[in-house]
Amino acid sequence: MECRINACDPEDNFMPSPGEITSIIFPGGPGIRIDTHIHDKYMVGPFYDSLIGKLIVWAKDRPAAINRMKRALDEFQIKGIETTIPFYIKVFNNDLFQKGDIDTHFLDRI
């Protein structure tokens, strides 16, 4: 599973959130990969794609991957800007998502 971490505010219609990253804590452990270029004091500019990283997890099956992603998202901290991490936490904690009861209207329903 992959979560694309963006510098945007899910609580404000996913508006861009440029600014300086003041601190980061990356998740780690077996089955977790982070692809990113950001670091402490990194300046996220307002003129480019808001993608700042990808959080990728793998496990033996979907429920195990969901649990691993939930743990990784809880550990992942980026301070100084808004990100999509809280949005993904809500999605991965949703019962419908965990059951696989998703479709193109899933976000509208939750």
C-alpha cells in the first residue's frame, strides 16, 4: 500500500501548505519504506507539485498491511506545514475501508 504525502491541508479542501518543515520523524521497521527528499528546515515552495514523499508498506495480506500503515502513519510527524497524513489516518481507521467496502464515492460517504 502507498500513501502519497502532500504538503496540503485536508481540512481546507486540500489547499497547498507551503512553508518550512521545522521537524520530521519518519516511521521505520520491517515492511516500511519512505521515498522522499525532505529534511528538517526544508522549504516547501508554493509553485510546484505538493508531493513531498511516499509512504509504502507491505505485509502478508491486506489486513496486515492496513495495520502496518496505520502504525507508520501514527509515527510519521512533519511539523511546520500541513500534510495529508491526518487524512490518511482517518481513511485507514475507517471500518468501510478496512472491510474493502470502497468505490469511487467512498470519500463522499465518509
